[in-house]
Amino acid sequence: MAMNILITGGTGAFGTAFAKHLLENNLSDRIVIFSRGEYRQFLMRQELKDDKRLRFMIGDVRDRWRLTRAMQGSEVVVHAAALKRIEVGFYNPVEMVRTNVDGAINVVEAAQDAKVKKVIALSSDKAFQPISPYGQSKALAESIFLAADSHSAGRGPRFAVCRYGNVWNSTGSVGPAWKNILAAGTNYVPVTDPDCTRFFMRMDEAVALVLRTIQTMKGGEIEIPTLPAYRLRDLAKAMGAEMRIIGLPAWEKPHESMCDGNSSDSARRMTIDELRAAI
């Protein structure tokens, strides 16, 4: 059955892929793209051929009242808006709080006011036992959404969380970052620690996880996928790059975890051939 959906941060890599999937499979009659950037909305409108099922609204999750107005008529909200750069959060923790924490509160309250049925918030492996302002802000955001579901007691929106790592080739992730460095003519890429491991997830898997959560959620759950992982040294080798070791900063872990017993250093290790195929 077609749904009316609003996507916060809708012009990002996930939002664009998710909207495209909904349109191609006739899963939604109305998709509201809620984001701050007018030019990125213009580009997305062109990329998706100005599909009449799309509605573009300029707004910021820091603005509860604009969110409430945007959510009118939506049955489902997918909350993808966030400040995500770890190093940016380290130097600007207050801004992380304003978007990732205050923004989560605004999404909850706007969804309640607009009588939305379901809210799915996207989270990160960095929210589990966090050591960075980004991870800490996402951990608190998770708690806000889960508490909101407990408070609703079936009388208001149901809330769920999808927690996963960086999606391969998403904006700002290591894949495109290293590709750009190599394309500029150098053969060296910056590596914090060659033995660091990170989870690997394709965009189509991220889209499928959120869709499945919309369909099956009862409210109050954190959906966590089981993913393979790779070592940074293996990724560099697969890309034909030499490593320039820069050291692990205080805000990054050598290995990430989704939950207890689901760590990137114990997950199935991707081979160099698998990584080459992904690139």
C-alpha cells in the first residue's frame, strides 16, 4: 500500500536513494523532502525528473514549528537529518547537540502534533559505547526516540531506530574521499591505523532495512543488521593506494560495534577481491 512519507535530511545520500526506490517501486503517493539546502533540492528535483509525487520543503530540524507544518498529512517520517562528521563534532559539540539532540526532540514533538503514525530514526554504530560528541549525540537521540515510544503507549506515533555504520560510498565516507585523493594524482591516502576495521553496508541494504522496519515495527525497537567488515589496510590495497599513517585521533575507535557481540573486528572479514568488486 502506498504511503505518505516525509524524509528529514532528504537530499542526503540516503534520502535521495530512499526516495528514488519509493518512486521506482510505486511505494508512495507523496514524498516530502525536508532539508536545508535549496541548491541540493534543485539538483535532486532534476535527478528524479521532477516527479509529481515529490514535495520539497526548505527547513531545519532545529525548527520544531517548520517540522510540524511539513509533517501535516504524512503517515511515516524517516529521520535521516544529522551532523555526521566526527571531527566536526569534536570541535563543535554544541552544534552537534543542537541538530542531533534538539533536532530529535523536535522530530518527536512535531510527529506527535501532526499525528504521524510511524517514525524511524537513523542512527550509527558510533552510538554504541560512544567516545565522540557525534556518537554521544546519536546515543542520546536513540534514547529520546525510544522513550517517546514508551510515552505514547499506543496513543500516538510509534518510534523505532535503525542503527548501522557508514554506508559505502555515502557522502563523506572513506570510499569517495580516497577516490578523490587518488584522482587528484597522488598515490597516498591518509590512514589512521592500518588495522582499524569498519563495517561495510551498501546503500540498497540501508534502504531495505528502513523499509522492512516501516513494515514490521511494533515500536520501541532498535534494528541492527549483521554486516561484514574490512581493514583499512585491505581497502587501501584494493584501491591500489599507498598508506600515509596519520595516527588514530581521540574521537575514533580502532573498531566499531553495533551492540554487544557485534563488533567490526569479529565480523566476517571482507577479502581484497570483495573490496575491489565494491569499488
